[in-house]
Amino acid sequence: MNKYYFKRIAFLFVVAFVFTACQSGSNKQSKGAFGDSDVASKVYVPPGQYDEFYAFFSGGFSGQVSVYGLPSGRLLKVIPVFSVDPEKAYGFNEETKPMLNTSFGFIPWDDSHHPELSQTDGVPDGRWLFINGNNTPRIARIDLKTFETVEILEIPNSSGNHSSPFITENSEYLVAGTRFSVPIPQKDVALKSYKENFKGALSYIKVGKDGEMSIAFQILVPGYDYDLAHSGKGKSHGWTFFTSYNTEESNTLLEIGASQKDKDYIAAVNWKKAEEYLAAGRFKTFPANYAHNTYSDATHSAKSEMLKEVKVLIPEECPGLIYYLPTPKSPHGVDVDPSGEYICGNGKLSSDITVHSFTKMLQAIKDDNFDDEVDGIPIINYEAVHAGSVKSSGLGPLHTEFDGRGNAYTSFFISSEVVKWKLGTWEVLDRVPVYYSIGHLMIPGGDSKKPFGKYLVALNKITKDRYLPTGPELCQAAQLFDISGDKMKLLLDFPTIGEPHYAQAIPAEIIKNNSVKYYKLTDNKHPYHISSEDEAKVTREGDNVHIYISSIRSHFAPDNIEGVKVGDKVYFHLTNLEQDWDVPHGLGVMGAKNSEILVMPGQTETLLWKPQRPGVFPFYCTDFCSALHQEMQGYVRVSPK
Ligand code: CUK
Ligand code: CUA
């Protein structure tokens, strides 16, 4: 591309951007943000160049994770996690169907809220991304070498896996609290018996050295709603903090309901202490209720295992394990600053941000400075832990992230703004409006020990008047801010997939060179793989027909298949013989009730087809792969039974 052309494109882009910006700038407050002509250049990644950060957004009720480049806001990939995805055959091919097995059977959907990167020494390390399934309690692990979901663990004794999965600073554990309390173990009881029968569970999931997850232990806690969590770091490493609401323990929010009390609690759990109690055998064993752990192995085929039982710690029998920190007005997010000293509880019905001090908390515990206790859990005196409050005059604080320079940024849902404030002095430094109704916000590394800073992303729920109308539902969206200066500066709006709750971002440098480009054919351990076209064949065992088929630019072998009968189970085991980056081949069969399959170079995937009527059925490659892609096809003849 010549220089002139390139400049012209850049110029048009700037014009288009400024024009659009001014149009939506009918919002008075936002106008100032576009006053600077350098805004477009800050998000402009020229054609052929890479973004600086990978950003991973939760897909909310889509159940997936979407990967964006920052600062451009370009969508790079949607990673299927909890929901089936026919584009990638996830949940349709024989290899990934088991990924969505649960104790309730195959579930093709979930609601995912919080992506969390693995950490080493409190810093995101780019090995894995974890994310919660909120509805059917699960945590998934995505391998960032392949950007594929490789493991899903179902959590027993959980109901509404919302405060999850937040990680400890060396990826020792992921934590998961229950948003709903239910009888544990489950049983049929009157809803009015909430106070006697309903419990919460805080789960600690061990992360092994290859990322594999297992439930280390659970803590049985009073029947509150455990909403969010974050682990301690630095001086508070070894502790986890969970917010709770409905400490009234009401089974209905309608009448007297929850949110009556002025203060609910942040639960502070000493998990190092928990490890001691476990080692000393001070736990109870609960059944795991047929919960599944499913992981993809060397064959790239998922296998499910049923969990047998879980170890449960009871606070009454484990003194020093857990404390409650009173926190005003139904705290939602709980966020720990990079030093590990400050624990920010955002009371969603409040205008203030409450900050507790870890040092004061330890002192209060030492001094037995408790106001009360519930089920063996001491409630620490509020004044004894309170470090300070940010009088922000915003409304509905939800989540806080940090820039590593002593500043914190809090999202305010009701007043639709981000407030920047100073740790320690609690003074408000800046505030910007967002469009509209922000939930989480995210700074790259902003919940870690060493935030990468530079940008802030606002994850907004409502976008009325920001985008072209698309019927009754409008897109959810992100807004990108430059936070490198004293004042936050709005750079870009871009739509997201599903409702983006939380997100994580990491410098591209940490991940991009580890990306798998293709799989070596010699490493293929799939039970139905072949190593060359010569091994292609069709075999029959009873009604099962196995087609060992290969693909390489630009043909299938075999491409003419006869001898199949109505009522057979026909398995296409497609091995992609390519040994090159970005050359998947697909396979679609006319009338097959599954999706297509899409096989990566060097891998084998299986499509099951049950032909229903006699005839001749074409199949073809679904992913453009060469000039002869359209010729990549074949026929199956189906005869009557
Ligand atoms: S939640 Cu969505 S705005 Cu599920 Cu983390 Cu706070
Ligand atoms: Cu192979 Cu298109």
C-alpha cells in the first residue's frame, strides 16, 4: 500500500471518528472529551499493526469470553466457554460435548461474569484465564496458548456462583462464594424456613501446576448472599475477602426483605489457617452431589469425572478462620489495593466508598475488638477496621480498580460515572460521565499487585442514543479512557458481546509469542487420528460406521463414500493434515443435525451424523482454505436399511 493511500485512510478515519463523536456529543458532558484532536490517533492502530493489550471480556448471558485488542477495541475472537458455538463446533463435536456435562446433564448455556487471569507473584502471567458460570455453578479454564476452554469444574454445594473466580497471588487458589443461599446439603424445605435451613458456602479451588482445578475445601457460612470477592496480596496474602448482603437472611426481597440493615459484612477468610485445619483433619465430609470435573486431555477430547465428596470447614469448630467486617449499604464489589493494605467495599446503596485497613483488622483481631458473633464468626468493631471513606457524592458505587500510582477508580452505576480518588487521603481527584450505567471497570492488571495502567475500560449496561438503533435491544458497550494523565480522557466507544461484567487485560507481549500455531501430526493422540492420506479408510462395527478422513489443501480423502445405511451412526473422524498456521478445514454434511466441525492443523475431530433417508449427500469444507476451497467436497451414498 503506498504512503498516500495510507495517509488518506488515516485521515478519513479521523474525520469519521470526530464526526461520529460530535454527533453523539449532543450529551453536554461528553463534549469536552472530544475537544482534543489527538483522541483518534490514540486508538488508531494502523492496518497490519498489532494492539498493545489483549483484553478478555466476560460475555455475560452469552456464556462466552470475547477477546479484544486495546486500544483499538477490535474484536479478535469469541472463545466458547459455557455455551455451545456451532461456528467452532464447541458442544457439537464428540470431543467437546462432555465439556458441558454437569450433575444436571448437558447444559448448553450459562451466564459468565468474571474473567480472571492466572498470576505469579501477584502479577498476571498470561498462562490461563478463568471464568465463572453463574447459573449452574462452574469455573472454566481457558488455555491462553490456544485460546480454548480446556477444563470446566462444577462446584457442589453452590448456588449462584457469582463471587468467583478470584485468584490468589501465586494462583494457589481460586475462590467462589454463593450468591444464593440454599439448604446445604440440598433438601426439600419451606422457603419460610430460610433462617434455620439456608446456608452459604465459600469454596477454595486448588490450581495445580498445569492449571488443573480441584476443590480443596469449602467453608459453611450463614445464609447470606455472597456477592463478590478478591484475594489479599502482599501483606494480606493468605486472606480472601467476600462481600455479603441480605444479612437479614430474608427469603424475599419484597416485604421487609433484604437491605434493611444499615451494614452488611465483608467476610475475611484466613485461608492459610484453613490449610492448617485441613491438615489437622478438622473438617467434615459432604457428598459432592454428582458434580462433574471435565477436562481436555492430550487427545484433545474432553473427559468427565464425577466428584465424590468435598471437605467442609465449620467456622464454629475453626476459630480464627473467618471474621466479618461491617460495611455499609449492601456492599457489592470488594477490591484490594496493590499494596494489600486497603480493602474497598462499595455499598451499592451508598454514595460513599468504605475502605477498611488490613493492618487495623489484624490489630482488632489481636485485641478481641469484636461487637458480636454469628455462628462462630466474630464481627469486628466497625471503627476498629475502618480506614476511611471517600465522600464522592456519586451514587451506587460498584467496583474499584487501581493504577499502581496510588490512585483508585470506582464505578458508580446509578450516577453513571467513574470517580478517581486517592488512596490514603480519600480525596476525589477527577470524575467522568459514562454512557450509561456502568457495572465493572477494568484497568490492565488493575486488580493485581502491579497494575499495567495506561487505560481504563468502563463496561456499560445501557447505551441508549450511543449507537444506531437495532430494535428493542441495543448493544452493551465498553468505553476506553486514557488514564496516563491527571484527568481521565475518553478515547473510544465499542460494542461488546452479551453483557460485559468484568474484564481483564494484559500486555500483548506476555501472551502473543506463546500462541500455538498448529499441532504436530506426530503428537496427535486422538484415538481415531490418521497420519497420512494412505491411512484413510471406512470401517463398520454393527451400525457404527467410522470414516477416517483427512483434509489437506484442497481435497478430502476419501471423498466418495458408499455402503452407509439409513439408521447407521456415521462418525466422520476428520484429521487435518496441514502443518501450517491458520489453515483449519471444516466439514459440513447436508442434513446433519449437529453443526459443522472445524479442525485445526494437526488435530482430529469427530462429527456424528445419523442419516435419516436414502440418497446421495454432499459434504464440503466450510472454511475458506485455498483457491480450490470450493472444490473441497465429497459425497456419501446412503442406502435403505
Ligand atoms: S457483577 Cu456485573 S456489575 Cu456480576 Cu461483578 Cu458488578
Ligand atoms: Cu478446506 Cu476450505
